[in-house]
Amino acid sequence: MIDFNKFTKYSKPGPRYTSYPTALEFHEGFDAEAFDKELSYQDSSNPLSLYFHLPFCRSACYFCGCNVVYTSKEDKKDRYIDYLEKELEILSKKIDTSRVVTQLHFGGGTPTFFNKAQLGRVIKLIQKHFKNFDKDAEISCEIDPRFFTTDHMEVLKSGGFNRISFGVQDFDPKVQEAVHRVQSFEVTKGAIDIARDAGIKSVNVDLIYGLPYQSFETFKKTLGMALELGADRFAVFNYAHVPWMKKTMRKIDETTLPHPSVKLEIFKYTIDFFEKNGYKMVGMDHFAKPEDELFKAIEKAELHRNFQGYTTKGGADLIGVGLTSIGEGKDYYVQNFKDMKDYEAAIDAGNLPVYRGIKLTEDDVLRNFVVMELMSNFSLNISRVEKEFGINFKEYFADGLEQLQEFVEADLITITDKEIKANATGAMLIRNISMAFDAYMKKGDDNKKRFSKTI
């Protein structure tokens, strides 16, 4: 039996590690010119992963940490697509668009807040420039079930989309009202039925624990209802409460948020629940059926993590298109402008709309590999790191290994000459474990105060 109260000492600010270094280290010194240079160096034989940010929503969901523009005006969405078209024209002059595309993802915002014609226009613009999609390419879209129709599904299906991710968060009415996201089980089930009827074989459902008024008992009910949706994958995220970064989160009464010990109890039950019902834990917060490619990847220790979550499509150069989108190469990260006026002005000037980024040092590249391996596979092959990077692991990471001793003593991880491996309980604290290898967390500056808590 786990003493969850004892584990609350690990509830401290820490990164989610969708990147290393994290976005807090991005700076404006890495500009459009620097990004152009990186693109010119890219290996054309390397595949591409494309991310398109479609930022519009009708109203705010208070838990949401995404970059969103609230509107009800169709002309704003049409104008945005005009600028996506211009951005793609500029981009196509700077990269080889004949490269193989292994992944395409629409995120938001609410991609299906665009109507059928608008969504179809975006897809045609992409297909105009990128024609070489791998036959096994993962082409996915995030969906708010409240804004999803057969018309949307028709245009996505004709555009080659084969994976749909539905946002649910929680089915409890009190929780839904508190986060300003009222969405019935019937609406959600109806949206998933639309996808299944269209032949979509990969359906993902997102849940969040740690929301206001959630309890162990209420989330158990949500899990039971979610299981009835028959998803192929579930993502169960820890709510990141960062009101200093997202103003809409200030509308949440912090006294209604569950205690870290309750959150740990919920997550432990969630793991047991899905495993009893035929799913396996994949990475930090995903669950997949054993036949799913994500699960097959973790069995081979080949799971990867990027800004789009866990994926089997590792090694591709990620190109972000649209407002606030983030791109990633072998040794850099880049992000587009967050403000629409700045985004449009850069494109009007004939430049890619780069706001900031970072060029990784050799140390960054090494630590990126270590952190992402732990976050993806809950283990690290020390021998492989030494061979690939030409280091003595124990000497190079002496401080990190010392920091991990408390996790060894707590029976959360084992460390041998060849491997670091978290057990099932340690996996729930993988963010904390990974932080031992984060050089930026050791600086002792105020950055760490800007992260959400790990539990």
C-alpha cells in the first residue's frame, strides 16, 4: 500500500519536458535569420513532422494552457488562413517540400471551430506544398466534441486524417461548470460515433485529473464512463495550474483543487483501472491497447516525446506553422510569434514569423537525450549514452546520480552500471526523476517558480 501523504513532498514546480531545454530558455536572439540558417543545414533525406496551430475558440475553458484566440467572427478565421497560405509560401522557399512527411497534426484552439470549407482550404494548402506523405503517416486532429459534425469528419477523412483526439477532461457536472466546459457524455459519444462511422481506427480521449471539485470517487465515475467510449488510447494529464501565465486560470478557486495526495491516489487508481481493462501505461500519462503502435514502441524502448506528445515518429524535423507554433530540429527549437499583429507583420515583411528559439549546445543535446529517454521509456540505457556521446556517464552526471539517491532509497528507481530504471510507482514521479539531469533547474533562478507542480 502506497502512503500517498508521504509522497506529497515530491509535489514541487517542475517541467513537463515536452522539450529540453524547456520553452523558458527560448530567447529572441534566435530569430528568423537564425532559423533560416538552420533550415538550410537540414538533411533532405530526413523526414518531416508538420504541426499546424488553429488557435480559435468560442469561449474559454478555464483549465486550458494552450495559446487561444477567442472569437465568433468568421472573417477572422478566413484572414488567418490567408496568412497560413503566405507563411507556407515563404516556408516552401526555405525547405525541400518534397521530403517525406511522416506526421501531420492539427492543434488549437479548436481546429473544428473552423467550418468545413475553411478546414478544407487549410488541408488543400498543405497538400499543395507537401505532396510526399508516407503511406503510414500519422495524420491527426484535436477535437472538441461540442464542435464536431459529419461535415468536419468528411473533410478530415478526405484529407487523409487517420487519428482523432477528443477532449473530455471530466464528466462530473460540478467539475465541468467550475472549468467552464459543459459537455455531456451523450455529446462526446456522438462525436466519437461520427469518427468510427467514418472508419477512423485510432481514437484518443483526453482526461485531466487535479481539476476543481474532483475527488477520488468522482474521477472513478469519469473513468467508468470514459471506458464506455471504446477509445484506442487514453491520455490522462495532471492539471497544470499556472494562473501567473494563463489569466483564465485565475477564475478557478484554488481552495477547490484536490490535495496532491488525492491526485496521486487518483493517478494510481487510473493506472490500475486501465490495466485491468486491457490497456497498458505508455510514457508518463498515456494508456494504449497492447496492439497499439505506442505500446509496441515502449516494449522496444523506441518511444519518443515532442510537443505533440508521445509518438513513434522519432527523428523527424518538426516544422511548426501558425501562431505560437513550435518547431524542433536536431539541435534547435523555434517558436512563432504569440501576438497576431506581430505574426502578420513578420509574414507581410516576407519573413517566417519567428519570435524566439534556442540553439542547443553539446551539453543540451546530451541532456535532451537522457531526459527524453526517461520521460518516454521510464528507463535509460547508460551503455548506449556512453557509446553515442563518448562520455563516462558516472563522471559526467555525478551530481545527477547523487540527486537520484533519495529515489533509490525510496525504492522508486534502480541504478546499475548499465541502466537507470523506474518501477511502476517511480513512473508516477518521472518528472521529478528527470529533473536530476536538468542543468537549468540547478541554476537556482526564478524560472523554476514558473512551472506547474509535478503532482
